[in-house]
Amino acid sequence: MRLKDKVILITGSGSGIGRSTALLFGEEGAKVIVNDLSEEKGEETAADIRAAGGEAVYYKADVTDPASVQPMVDGVIASFGHIDVLFNNAGISGIGALHEIEPEMWDKVVNVNVRGVYVPSKYVLPYMMERRSGSIINMSSCIAEIGLARRAVYAATKGAVLSLTKSMQVDYAPYNIRVNALLPGTIMTPFVENYLRTSYADPEEAINGLKSRQLSGEIGLPEDVAKAALFLASDESKFMMGSPLYIDGGVVFGKNA
Ligand code: NAP
């Protein structure tokens, strides 16, 4: 019960890392606010948490759209009184070297991955500032540090999230609000499965290529990231501020090994 009675909003928690984190947080005693674009997937995550004995509600909202995020945040406050933790997890991929990316795709990825951190934070922060308490977890990626072939716009957005995290931390430290970032390596989720299916003639060979990049020799699981998010959401990380937390099988620091 490391999160007992904490009210935690997780964006994009109908799938992958967000879903896995929501399930773990539910087991750890949190009141989990599941957000996703997809009602079906979001409701399923919330129902699974409740079936396991936890507490969860689903809110449909597009993280890029203030008109849907603000009512979600206000609704959570009306029902639960406050928000202890915001996990800005929702994100999308964008494949291509810079010259291959159409402006529409550039804007879409920047919109979801960067504006999608700004908008929920903008509406949650005033409530955290009022209580002088809170933890925000922003989803970056190890690609922010090392780059990756044909991921120009994705890398740019995850670098932006890391920079934003540090700036947010400086601004909100006086309010006793911590802001940290997660930097996962390759994690096997629908996001990556879809990429492998659509980008490679032989997805199995591609998986072996991905594995060989890790010092661990393995691809990560959503649960690996969920456990790191649990640390950042809990008071156990109270001395961690404005920091990147790597969950990457050694990719960043082992790249020259
Ligand atoms: P995922 O399985 O695709 O889950 C992402 C979820 O976000 C989906 O349920 C998606 O809903 C939702 N979402 C997308 N746009 C949204 C929006 N505008 N508003 C609300 N929800 C939205 O992906 P994942 O692999 O778990 O990735 C989660 C986060 O981790 C992303 O930020 C990703 O960049 C980051 N990350 C992933 C990896 C990896 O290897 N998997 C590595 C590093 C970082 P729909 O499916 O309905 O669109």
C-alpha cells in the first residue's frame, strides 16, 4: 500500500505502460483516475482495477484539448477533493528521418507529446499549488538522450519533455511539488508492436536487433516502467526533483560498450 489513498491521474492509461501503471497503482492503494482517448480501453483498465479490489474511474479526454482536459480535472477535484500525482504518460510515435516527415505528422506528434504534457499540467498545477503538495511524472524516453534512426520528431518531443520537466521543477519547487521524468528504453507495448509490424518485413529479426542494443539483452516490459513510476509517485522519492529516471536495459549508458 505504498500509494494508500493518493489520488492519481494517469493520461493514456487505456494501453501499454499507462495501463500497467494504473493496475499497479490500484494494487498499491491509489484512487486511480484512468484517462484515455478510447472509452473502451479506458473503461476496461478502470474495471480491471476495481475487479482486483482497487478504486478507479475513467475520464475520456484528449490531452491536447483544454476543452476536454479542464472538465476532467475539475470533475476529479469535485469527486476526490484533490490530485496528489499527475502522470503525463499519453504519447504517440512518428517514424521517419526529418526530410521524410510531412508537416501534418510533425504537428501531430509535437501536439500530443508536448502540448499533451502542457495541457493536463496547466489545469492540475493550480490545485497542487494551493495544497503545496504534489508529484508530476512526465514521460520522456531514452531517445531524448541518445537519438535513434528515423525518429526525428519523436526524439525532438521527448527531448522537449525532459527540458520542460527541469523548468517545471524550478518553478514549482517552492510549492513543494516535485516534477521528474521517466526515460524508458524499448518496452514491448502495442505502440512498439505496431511499429514492428508495419516497419519490418521480418518483425522477429527486428526484435532481435532491438534486444542486441540493450546491455540486458532483453526488451523491457510495461511492468518495469510501472515500478519506476511507483517510486516517483510515492513519498519514497521525496528527495528526487527535476531528474530523469532511466529504465532502459542499459541503452543510454552502455551505448559505447
Ligand atoms: P500505447 O500502448 O500506444 O499507449 C499510449 C496510450 O495513450 C494509448 O492508449 C493512446 O490511446 C493514448 N493516447 C494517445 N493520444 C492521446 C490523447 N491525445 N489523449 C489521451 N490519450 C491519448 O503506448 P506506450 O508504449 O504504452 O507509451 C506510453 C508512453 O511511453 C508514450 O508517451 C511513449 O512515447 C512513451 N515511451 C514508450 C516506449 C516504448 O518503448 N513503448 C519507450 C519510451 C517512451 P489510443 O490508442 O486510443 O490512441
